Amino acid sequence: MCLAVPMRLTTIDGVEGRAEVQGVGRTVRLDLVPGATIGDWLIVHAGFAIQVLDAAEAAEVMAMVAVALEGGPP
Amino acid sequence: MRDDLAVFRDVGRVHALAEAIARLDPGRPVRLMHVCGTHENALCQFGLRDLLPAWLGLVAGPGCPVCVCPASDLDLAARLAMDPRVVLATFGDVVRVPARTSLAAVRARGADVRIVYGASDAVALARALPAREVVFFAVGFETTACTTAAALQADPPANFSVLCSHRLVPPALDALLGLPGVAPEGFLLPGHVITVTGLSAYRDLASRRPIAMAVGGFEPVDLLLALKDLVEQVADGRPRVGNDYPRAVRDGGNPAAIAAIAQVFEARDAAWRGIGTIPASGLGLRAAFAGRDAAARFGLVPDPEVPDTTPGCRCGDVLLGRLEPEACPLFGSGCTPDVPVGPCMVAFEGTCAARYRHRRL
Ligand code: SF4
């Protein structure tokens, strides 16, 4: 029950929206992510979006991993 | 972002990170603990422990909210469900957890027990069944508590109430550090809990009890980055609170979720199954929401006589990372996901269930 999954927000209707991942869609409550906009990747848990994923941070982590892979400073 | 997920599972990156961890060998054993059922599942699913050096141990702590839900609360839920006015709605895993009885057992005897995906589904059920009393049995850590809070703030119908068994992670970590033979050298912190709460409670903990901590996500690269961070902290003797899941975890967490929890709930002392009572580790409804308290609405109190554990089950030791599930005499023989003896074998996030699902055949 504690599973939380990333899903992409496709429509917003008031405090609810529709989110999809790999062709599976569901209604999600947006009460806890007031700034979310269509196209955002959300973390969805128990029917609620609990956070908006940050694409820039994701890219930064990958850059960090690349440095680690080259054996440079972490 | 979704396409990027593949890079978080990339075999080359995963192996390179594992090798980078192995190079940090401090010349002695290092024991770390995670406190998240989803971490356990990812570790098992991707076989990550096999990639780690022999000196690095990673045990599972009390990270499964269904497993730590005390038998007395499960018993209260079962008694509520037996009330003919009540429709008891909760998560699927909770229904099968054995206590004095289980929700599945009382459902077989005619109780109206429904499985829902979350609090908002339970509210929808209450709207659809105006002549019934819908009780949402709310189990889970902060990740779930904020969703229960949001549902209660959204003005649910009068026939909706909550049996609240939410638990908080930081007080449990604090308690674990005080238990001899349990305290690890570092905690792999649960990414989705901290997505909600942010890092401040963990910084407070670190200021009182210096211990390595790092927030990890759930893909192999996320997990190994956090483990590398933890080993570095242990090796250089300078524990800090690392955030290795920054695409989801902001320093201040999710302010809307934090506010929802604070407005609806207050911290109370609470029992953890197999572990005991931990100060200020549970959430109860604030006075403004007292009318939504299902136990009060139906005049029920917990029965202290309910045995917390099943004879022979070692879940208490598994939850504290004292025992690997495979070392329980019942694992896989007397206890399987189909015929579970203890909560750790029932819940998807239970350590015994994760190990059983991914065991070598
Ligand atoms: S294997 Fe079964 S009996 Fe043993 S600790 Fe796990 S849940 Fe309990």
C-alpha cells in the first residue's frame, strides 16, 4: 500500500486530474500539489499526488553518476 | 522524465556504482539499515545485495506500515467491521493481516469490508452509500497520513469517519538507536516519506545522535548512490543527512502536505507491532476533527488483552533487523504469502514477503 509511482499529469479538473504512465491512467487528487501543471511528472500515492518531480534535478543526478563512473570525485 | 527512468536502471551505471562502493572498503564490517518496504522490494527485485561487497550489510528495519500496525488496532478494526451499520474500507494488504482475527475472517462471517486504493476512494464510497457508515482504517507513514488529512479537509460526508493508525518515521529511528544490538551505523532514509516531510526532523535527529543518513529513491542507481553516500559518511566519520533523491525530495518537503498533516493530526505515543510503544510516534485526530474519530463514534476502545504476535512468528526480530527472514524457522515452510503466520509475510512491503517473492528457486 505504501507504493508510490511516477505518473504524468494529462488533464486537470478542479482538485482532480488524470495521470498516466505506460498507457495506464487513473484519477488523482491534486490537493497536495497546488502548483502542478499538465505535463508534470507526479509521485502518486494512495490516489493523491504527493510531489512534482523535478526534471532538472534528475538530469543533475545523472551528471553526478557520469562523474562517478569516470572515477572522478563523487 | 519517464524515458530517463531507463538510465536509473542502466546495468553499466549500476555495476560501476557498486564497484565505486566496493573501493570504499574501510577494512571492517559496516551495517546499514533501511526503513522502507519499497526499498526492500527494490533490493530484492534487482538483486542489489548480490552486488554489494561482503563487508557491507544492509538490513531491513520497521519500514512496512502494515506490519507495524498493532494487533490491538487490527482487532478494533475487525470489531468495527462487525457492526452492521459499518462499511470498513482499507488497503488490500491490511485485510489479510492476522491478529486475534483478521478483516478477511470477519468479512467471511458477513462483515462489510471493502478494499480501497486510498482515503479519497473511501470518501467516494461514503457518498455512494449515504445510509451506511463508512469507516476508513487509515494505516501508513507520513506518505499516507497526508492523503488521509487531505481527504478529511475536503469536507467528506457526515457518514465518513476514520480509524487512525498512522505512524511517524523519525521517532521510530530515534527509538531504534537506543536499542542495543539494533542500532546500525547508518540509515538509508525512505524517499517517499521524506518527499512529504522534508529533511528537518532528520537533521534534528542527527544533531542529537550522530549517525550517517541518506535519502534514497527506488531505482537501482538511486539506491546505490545513497548507499555510496552512507559508506562515505561512515568512512570519513562525518555523519550528515544526504539527499540522494533530489528529483523528488526537497529540503522542506511538500509544504501543502506538511500543513495538511499538522492541521488534522497531532502526535501521540503509539504502539508498533512486535516493537512496543514509541513516544510521539503515532498520529491522532485533533479536536477540530474529533467528530471523525470512528472509535469514539462507535464507542469502541482497544482491548489490551489482544496478543500482539502469533506464537512462533519472529516478526518482532525481523522488524528490528535482528533476524533475516530466511533464519525464521517458519519461513517458506509453515509461513508463506498464501498461508501467512505473521504480518511481515502478508503485506507486499513486508520483509518476509519480499524475500519470499524473490527467493532463489
Ligand atoms: S517468516 Fe512468517 S513467521 Fe517467520 S517472521 Fe516472517 S512472517 Fe513471522
